[in-house]
Amino acid sequence: MGKFIVKATATGIKFDLKAGNGEVIATSEVYTTMKSCLNGVESVKKNAPVAAIEDQTVEGYETAKNPKFEVYLDKAGEYRFRLKATNGQIIAVGEGYKAKAGCLNGIASIQKNAPDAPVVDTTEA
């Protein structure tokens, strides 16, 4: 089972969603408060399972409504995704993948793991 790891950074607080095997499958922005970080976690839990997938790597792709996962190619030519909430805010991003299949597997893993994932606060550690 996956889990959200909340941790302090030099400039604030962020979360990583880790799969059952310990791999990081999504990362948040850096938040200024714990409350806003936990709101981000709740937003991922709520939006990920129902989000459409908008594949921006395909010519003439169809624009999906939010919430959605946007799949795109980064400057290095790797496949990445970002999860956007209903309001269009980016709430989580994925790492770069060499193959589109890996990127889509990452999205599937978030959709499976996020809804029931416990939150582990490591900011006190």
C-alpha cells in the first residue's frame, strides 16, 4: 500500500506519494504551511481516482476537463505527468520516464494508491 510522506524542506513543507515498494510516484510543490500541504494531500486523494488522462504527446490531442493528468515530453525528451485539480492548480508531478508506458503506469499507481494512502509526517523527526 502507498503512503504520503510529508517532510520539511529548506523553504517549506512538501509531500511525496510512495508506492508500496517505496518508489516515489508523485511529488508536490513546496508549501509554506502544514495545513496547505495537507490540503494538497487531500486534493490528490480526491482528484487522482477520477482524473482523466490528457496525452499531450499526441498530435491534435483532445483537451480533457480538470481534474486531469497531463502527459507531456520534457526538454530531455522524457515522459512526465502533472496532476491538475478541478481548479486547474498543479497538485502533484511525476518523475521523468524513458517510455510512455512507464509514465502511464505511474499514473495508474497513483490512482490505485492515493485514495487510501496514510499520511506520515516526518517534519517532527
